[in-house]
Amino acid sequence: MWIYEKKLEYPVRVYSRDLRMAKFLTAQYGGPDSELSASIRYLNQRYTMPTPRTKGLLTDIGTEEMAHWEIVGTMIYRLIQGATPDELERAGLGSHYALHDKALFPADANGVPWTAAYIQAHADPVADLHEDLAAEQKARATYEHLICLTDDPGIKDTLRWLREREVIHFQRFGEALDHVQGYLSSKKVF
Amino acid sequence: MDEKYELLKRIQAVEFAAIELTLFLDTHPDDQAALRDYNRVAQELMELKKEYAAKYGPLMAYGHDSSEDYWKWVEEPWPWEIKYERGQV
């Protein structure tokens, strides 16, 4: 099971409204390489991992990704707080307002809703871990794009921290892949 | 309010170390130095969380923290509602 902790993993500092940036940040809330995709991908793949440490790693990184999803959601929520329909429309969020008002919704920055088609699972740990390694790099690249799209020091700081987490997860998945390949080559009898 | 958010920030920092060590130990379960660090950080985190829950209400429900006098769990702000002042954290 999971237990909710009433805190963010890392502080979010939003001092002023920025609808333009809120729209861009949805890339990491409901886009293909979003924190949502990451969490569901890892927590779903863990059942068929072959070794204790890969089961543990996918459970723990999948759980941390949920905390990152909450951080991204918090940034978006705070950046659009108090906006009028007219302001939302001028920021390109008129269609979002029509569909969702100021509710958050797992869709990408173009409004395309999140889909499980963004993730895969093969019960093949080499294939699955390669997907996970690629996912971390794509998420890192997305954070770099987002960092380039804002001058706000508070938002930049949280995005830099999230970017660093992708780098660490990539490192750990690489170690897990080495471990799994060693395990598979020791056990295979042709 | 500042004291509460200072303690929360301290918990976030110590828990971050615990998260990092957890992921590291998942792929290096035989690393004795990392294990020692993990156990030290886990102890510190437990004490900080206990202090926070006693002063400001549960960080976790489902029986992990108790709530003195009344049900403080549902009190605002929720994590997404915290408004820091510039330079506060």
C-alpha cells in the first residue's frame, strides 16, 4: 500500500501568476514523458522484474515519481490561481477553461490527454529497463526545455532539482540493467 | 509560521537524503557505509517527524501519527496551498 505524506518532496516557490508557463509545465503533468507516465510505467513493470533489487528499485522510483507529479501539479495550480477566463484565453488556455475551468487535468502542453499508449511493459527486464532509461533522458530533455522557457528563479530552481532526479534515476536504472544482464547470463542454459 | 516551515524544510532535506540512500542501496545492497548512513538518517528523520506531528499535527494519517485534541489532519494548508514569502525558504 501507499501512505500519503502531507508535504512536498521539494518546496515549490511561486510568487506570481504565469499562465504561459503553467501551460508549458503541463508537458510534465500529462505529456508522454511526464511524471505521471514515469510513475505508472515503473509501478506497472515491477511485477515481472526477475530479481529482488529490480523489484525494489522500480517500486521506489515509481513512488518518488508520484511525489514529482505532485510537485508539477502544485506549480501549475499556483501559477494559474486567481486568473480570469479572459486572462486564460489570452494565454492560450481558453480551451482548457472550456473543458476544465481551473482544474488540473493530465494532458500535455497542447491539450492532448494522457494515455497509457505512452508506456510499455514486456516482462522482459532488458527491454523494460531500456525503456526506463530512455524515459529518464526524455524527461531530462523536457525539463531543460522548460528551464529555457522561464526567467522565474523559484520555478527554475524546482525544475533544476527535478531535472537532477532524472539524472539520478537514469544512473540507478543503468546499474539495475547491468545487474539483470549478469543475472540472466548466469542463469541461461541453451 | 516561520518555525513550522523551517522544520518542514529540515524534514524535506533529511528525507531527501533518505530517498537518495534508498535508491542507492536498491542497487548496492552490500554497501556497508551507505547502510550506516541510511540508518543514521532514518533515525534523525523519525525524530524530526515526531517533533513536527506533536507541534503541528500529523504528517501522515492511517495510524502513523496521532492527533492530539482534535483531527488536525484535515487542516489547511495542504501541501499545494503553502504560500511562501520571498526569501522564506
